[in-house]
Amino acid sequence: MRAPSDLKAFMKQRRMGLNDFIQRLATNSYACKHPEVQSILNLSPPQDAELMNTNPSPPPSPSQQINLGPSSNPSAKPSDFHFLKVIGKGSFGKVLLARHRTDDQFYAVKVLQKKAILKKKEEKHIMSERNVLLKNVKHPFLVGLHYSFQTADKLYFILDYINGGELFYHLQRERCFLEPRARFYAAEIASALGYLHSLNIVYRDLKPENILLDSQGHIILTDFGLCKENIEPNGTTSTFCGTPEYLAPEVLHKQPYDRTVDWWCLGAVLYEMLYGLPPFYSRNTAEMYDNILNKPLQLKPNISNAARHLLEGLLQKDRTKRLGCTEDFTEIKNHIFFSPINWDELNAKKITPPFNPNVTGPNDLRHFDPEFTDEPVPSSIGCSPDSALVTASIKEAAEAFVGFSYAPSMDSYL
């Protein structure tokens, strides 16, 4: 269980970005003495493996186009929606509950500020998120994208509306879960990760905040901004990214890593569901990094031998010995911990979830953080900027996201 002081510090830490942690690390005397942490502090800005051993080219200017094909939904616009509530916030914008004015359907609309994205040179991650969302239509535990569009200054993702609450929210309230409940969630998460891997996508940012429950209590993975595409079964990447509590040792070591990084993260989330805190957690971030790299995994005796064996396999510091390193999802699926799970029934959502969020309908926001829902909806969200007021910089931002807009073809509904 989390002590109240630990919980408060933990939640505060969770709200902070990785860059903030790195800055704090740099001023921490304990951190600076540790050779591995010194190595981390010498990181240059994140860059992909293909750039690691070459002279980096200058960053693209906002006026260079990112063209992912013709815009498929030129008629969509912010005024199509009635924006009801803020239900989430991130680095580049907000997520809002919205009702479409024509069909009265409810959606989660992710609204991102182009200028904020371009300022942090994150357009590549945003487009990667959009690409991954396009591939999610066939899996029950991944959030779906209905379509996307843009105005001169904003990007809009029209997403499935999921209102059962973040797994993090429920874990906060209950401290930890009983093993059958943790097994059910871990199985649905593993199924989603296995599907992404089958598309050569590594998720890289699994954590309880990115795991939602739908209105029946099934898992829905969301937030694909850190996904890495085109990673073949034996392929690796080197980008330093993720959330501190869940970083795998090979990421901290700045070594090439592969899809087994997702199985480490699954182990970390399962551990947290069973024990209430992530493995190797410390309020001192530098000490936590040291724990991840060097401290042996310690498991209290209040879990089954099967759970213990699974955690030891997933939280293996050597990725070449980690569960999932040879046959990926098949190894996870066949582990004795999951022997009670019928995977076909699981994927068909025929297994009754162990917890029902009991939402009364789309307007039931009880499982969203009041920090978000109490915030007024900005008036600028639902309108396009006056073309006469669009500045040159905003015009550049518009050009950077050519090809962002998307609407599914009629074939996907057949």
C-alpha cells in the first residue's frame, strides 16, 4: 500500500514530464555521483537510431510539409461539435467530451495546438500517433480514431469516448487489486500490445494513465504519441523516451532496444496493480534509476507462485532473457499465470470484467479527475480562427501538417 506521503509525492511526480525529471537529476548530488546517471545526463536531445551515428541534419522548419496523403475529410470543422467538458490535458492541448451536432453521437476530441507542437519539435510524434490510430480499427482494446481534421492553428482527433476512468484513477482509490482482477487487465493489455507488435509497432509508454476502462470495465489503451513504427521482429531503436517509473534498463543504458521493452512495462504495471507502487520506485528519481539498473527484484510473499514467476520473467533486466524475447506475445499468452484465460473469449469481450464502472451514460463523468472537468471549456476550441487574423507563423504551422486530416473509407464500415 502507498503511504499518504508516498502517494502524494507519487501523484505529483506522475504529472511532471521526463524533461523536468532530467533537469532535477542534473542538480541532485546523489545522481551526479552515479556513473550510469552521469551517462544519462550527457544525453543529447532524443533522436532515432538511424540518426545516432551520422551528422544530424538541421531540424525542419515549420514551412516544410509533412505529407501523409490527401486530406480525406475536408468538410469537418470545429463548429460541427458541441464541446461539453474538459476530460484531460496534455503538453500540447486538451481532450474534450463533445457531441456531434448532426448525429448526436458523443466523442472524445483531442485538440492540439500546432504552435506548441512545433516549438518542441514534436510533429513527428503527433503524426506517428495519427498513423498508429489509423491501424487500430480491428482491435477491441485500442482506442479508435473516427477521423481527424485541422484548422490553421489546431489539430483535432475525433476518438472513441471512453468514460470508465483511467486505471491509475481506480488504482489510486483502491491502492491495489486482487490477483484475478489484475490478471484480467494484464491479459487485455497484453492482447493489445501483441496486436501492435504484429503491426511492427512498439508502444513504449505503457503506464496506468494510458490505460482506460470502458463503460463495461474492459481495457482500452490510448495515447500513441510515443509509438515507434516499422520495428521488425528483431529490429531495435534507440530513442530515449518514456515515463521514469517504467523505463526499462536498456533504455536507461541508452542501448538499442526492441519490442521486449513493452513486456518490461507490462511487468511494471502488473507489479503496481498487485502491490500499489511500481517496482524499484523511489521518491528520489536518481535512486529509482539506480534501482532499475542494479537492484534485484524483490517480491513480497502475498502473491501466487504463478504471478511471482511471471513478474520475474517480465522484469528481467537483460532483455535477451526477458519473457517475450523469442516468441513475443505467444510466450506471454502461454504463461501459467494466464492459464485461467480463454484468449478467444477475452478478445471477443465475452469474459465479464471483474469491475463495472457503473456509468449511467455519456454525461456521467464520475470517473474523470475534477481537476479537468471543473475547468471551463475554452471558447476558442469550437471555432476556426478568422483568416484575416492568421499570422505568418500560424500559416507555417498549417503547412507543417498537410495530410493530417483523415476520414475512413466506406470500405471500413462494410
